[in-house]
Amino acid sequence: GVIMGLVTDIQAVLNPLASGGAWYGINTTEPPVYPFIVWQRVVSTTNNTLRGASDLQNTRVQIDIFSRSVSESVSIEDAVESAMASASFTNLLVSSQDIYESEVKAFRITKDYSVWATN
């Protein structure tokens, strides 16, 4: 379906961007290899018309970049933005946020994208 195809497409775009890989939902490596990307669907909504659902689906995707250094985080952020801009699926950057995760001593950049796909 649309969602499985979207997961496959986004994973293919993100996986080469960080040496620790890209992970859907959670990074399962112990200990994790930095830098890495974790991403997930936040919400998927169908577009409805008066005649019912259209063939378009909008999915909000959160992409989190984890790194031990600010400069490396920003470098990967630039790579994510470039890769998403040239992806085969339509998407729009909605927001970005910088966070320091003190428990794991890592810098995190969170990017929120609006992704459009057809059924």
C-alpha cells in the first residue's frame, strides 16, 4: 500500500546520510553508532472530497538526527534537506528544532516534513 511504499522510499533516501544508518521508529543497535537518524510517521490523513477519499494521502514525518557534535549534526541536516528536496516523492519541510539529549550526551535535530503520496 501507500504507507509501506512511503516507508521504503523514505528509508532509501535517509539511510546513506549517517554512518550509523537510518532507523524507522527506534535505533535497535546496542550501543548505538553515532551519528544516526531515527524517523517515524507522526500522522497520515487522507484527502476527502464530497465524492469520498481522493487518491492523495498526506503524511507528517518526523526525522531526528542524533550526533555527538553540533557541526556533524548540522552537516547531516544539510544532507537530509538536500536528499528530501531531490526525492521522488513530494514533500515540504514544516519545521526544525535543535535539542540536547543530556541522558545520552547527544545533539538532536528534529525535522518535520509533510509528505504527499498517491494511492
